[in-house]
Amino acid sequence: MPSEHKIQDDIETTLSKHHCTVFRTNVGKFRTPDGRYISTGLPTGHPDLYGFRWVDNQVFYIEVKSKIGRPRKGQIRFHNMLVSHNVIHGIARSTKDALMIVDGGLVGYGYPVRFNP
């Protein structure tokens, strides 16, 4: 079973070749030399990849999961916000899923139907 990292790399490459601009989100925490923790990056729950389709400049977000991966509460909250604005997004477990989400303009593909964190 491929890792999420491998799936993410494959999706990023595939979408880039599919007339899309794709950005990988890099978030994390680190400790400064004086002992403070700094949080970098985007809001909690922000999907792994985002970008836009060249054909119509529509923005999309892709949360990458392995075959058995499940969205966390923060990811569900972000999903709910995207749904409320009808933004293209979904969970992709493969390049096929990612292409289906982006090409089909799907909103919320792969997320649980009913889940309120």
C-alpha cells in the first residue's frame, strides 16, 4: 500500500501535467533556540494540496489519504467551510480520485456524509 507521501507526490505531478497549478501545503511546529514553539503554515485542517484549473481558473483543494486514512476533526471543519461556499474539494486516495474531483468539479468527495466535530 503506497504511503500518503507517495500518493501526494503522484497527485501533484499528475495534476501539474493536467493543466493545473498545484501547491503543496507545508505546515508544522518547531522549537526556537530560546525554547518557544512556533506554528507555521495554514489554518488547522487545511488540505494537503490546493490549486486551480487553467481552463477556468477554478480553485480546488485535495486532502490526501491512504486507503485506510480518515479525516481528522479539523479537516472536517475545513471541509464544512468549503461546502458552505461550494468550493471544489475532496479526499483523494489516488491520482484517479484527484482527477475525478478536479475535472468533475466535485464538492466534498470522499468525506463522511454526516459528521459534526
